[in-house]
Amino acid sequence: MYFFNARLRFKIRPTPTTIPGSIIAASAISAVDLERRKFGDYGHFKKKLLDPQLYVATVDPALDPDIVARLAAYPWFHGQDVPKYKSGEHGTRTAWKKKHKDSLVSKWTRTVPTTPDAIRKAARAAVEFQLKLGCEGVLLAVPLTTIADQTLQAELDWIEAGIQACVDLKVDCPVYATVALSEAVLHVPALKNPIIHALSNHIASRAELAGAYIVLEQTEPGNYFWNSKDPLMALLVLIDDLVRGAGKKVIVNYVGTFGLVGNAVGAEIWSTGYYLMQRRFSLKGMTGIARPRYHSLALAGDIGVKEDLARIRNAGLADKLMTPTSADAILRTALAHGKDPDSVPEWKYSPNNASAAQEHYLQIVSDTGAKLDTMSLAQRQDWVMRWLTEAVKLVDVIEQKEIVGMATDTSHQKVWLDVFTDWKSYAKQ
């Protein structure tokens, strides 16, 4: 099932296929705003989850003080140090945020609570907030797993504190342990990675947990598509161990359309969005100026809008590579008549002109997600194998013809296919 990644914005254009739910990132909105947010006007929030994002606690406020100010307003980062919002005293929430922003950022220690009592209070605060928000499930607040400490003691302490909070609060919705893995701990063969199996074993052993919410932290913040084999294989092994091995549920976020592969392996929910910060998570990432990117399902990647779409049209490959949606209909018509994308205002390659490109991307992922939801697990796996096999063939064609530049993503498709093929071999054992 596809969920929208609401990390940057809440409002999106309606898609022909209904988006069944969304995952809200704590960094997207201050706590004082989220508590009072009305979700009735947005169909994609019919079901919602809140990612507490404790794993971003080490982010440098110099990269984006606005994001840090939003995060610091949640009680699981600074507990009782967060000033209470009172409308009679502060007036508007905007005034409260303006008044306390500098103070909240100055208190950002780039660490997580470490004493048992502080962990207990913070873990409970995260659970309470999600219950108040009316989430479909609870995502436990858990810090990032890094190479600095492979004992997992800190992660397990937070998971246990979260479980206890859910027991004390009599939570009756699914509870998921957050598994946030730094890329630094993933560049080893997945089947020999002790961290992967230690986490899956612990989650599998706790009857209170419905499963895991998995996030991978990407070291390089500029890549829209993961193209590292070991981290992706680790993700599939972790999903498989929990779903097939332990009968648990898995939610996957920040791996873009590789979420379709995760869904075929057994992930119940996968989440992504059009913008870079919705497709991958990086502690070094910053919001920037967005330009249109054309997503091709057939290619399993994006095609450069400025020059490569016209080159693909000129090579007679538009029908094979372009994925028809209502959002790109005018663009396809213009290309068919020999015009360039710049002739279509909503697809003109210019700063902050990505609304149509976002709508196109979301139609593709929601339509494809809905399609896979109708299939059995075996059928999904067959579909993924055909999809990635054909994508690799298309990459070979356009590279042999030398018709695209660096703006078109062609480096990850073979990696994805190899990872999925390796997982299938592992699953047969």
C-alpha cells in the first residue's frame, strides 16, 4: 500500500487514484501547528502515521535552523523544556514560533536523552502525541543506528521504553519499532551483517510489536535513487526476516520507487514523494530549489526535462519511455508535434516549477501501488522482476544510442535488479 510522504508539504493535487494514507514527518511541521491541523480536506490523510524522527537528533542546525526549530518543539527531543503554547498569552501560533525559535534552536544538543527516566518520559511523550493525533498506528521514537555504537543498547532501550508506554496507555492500534539505519552500518554483505539480524530478532521476539518502520539514512544527499547494493539488500533481508520469518508487518520510507520492490518482498506500506527530501533521508540534506523531473515507470527512473525528453522523442523512444498520466498529457502532445518541453509552461525547466511533475510522479506511484495491492505476493514479485528487467534493457538502449545526459537516471536499475535477484535466491534457501 502506498502512503504519501508528507515531509515537505501537506496539500497536493488530487490524483485519479486515491492515495490511501500519509506519513507525516515531525520535521515538516511544528508541534503547535500539527496538534491543531485539520485533515478533513485532504483525502490522502484519511489514514495517517506520524514519524517522530528521533533519528535526526544529531542534525546540524546550521544546515537548516527552521527544520531544527520545528523538531525541537516536540517533547521527545527536549521534554519539559518546550514552552507551552497558550493562545491567550501568545496570540497566534506564528507569534509563538517566532518568539521561541531562537531559544529552541539554541537548546538543540544534537543528542538524544540518555538517562532511563528521560528516555521513559520522551518515549511516552511520542506515543501520547500520536494517540492524540489519531494515527492509524504508533511509530516508536528510536535513535539512528550508527557505526559509532553497534551494541544497539540505546536503540533497544528506546524500543523497550516505547513498548512500556504503549502498555501503560493501553494502546490498541498497531505498534511499530522504528529501525533507522545509517548507511555507514550497511556497507557490508547484508547476510553477514549482525546489526540486521540482531534488530529483526529483537522485534520478532516482542509480541507487543506489530512490526517495524524502516528508514535508511543516505550519506550522499544529492541522489534521488539508491544505487548501493549492500544497503538495498539489507533492507530486503530485514523485510523478509520480519514478514516471512516472523509474521510481522513492515513499513518502508525514503527509498523512492524501490519501495515497490520492498512491497513485493512483503512490506505492507511504502512511502515516497516527488521531491528529493521525500525520496531519501540524509542528515546532510537541505531544502533547495526544485525544477521539474519527468518520472518514467518503464525506466524506473527520471528523465531530464531540459534536453533529454526531446532527444528521446527524436530517437523514437517516447512511447516506450514516457508514462502517460493526466498530468503529462499536454507535454506528450507537445512533444508529438515536434515541440520542446519549454513550450509547455507547467513543464518549463525553471526554478520552483514542479507542480505538474509532482502530480505526474504521485499519479504513477499511487496507480502502481494500487495495482500491486490487487496482486498476491508471488504476482508482485513476478511484476517487479519483469519491470526491472525491462528497465535495464531500456537503459542499455539509450546508453548505446548516447541520447541522454547526466540529468537522466541510468545508474541504479541494474543494481536494483541484481539486488532483487539475489534476494530471490536467498528466499529459496
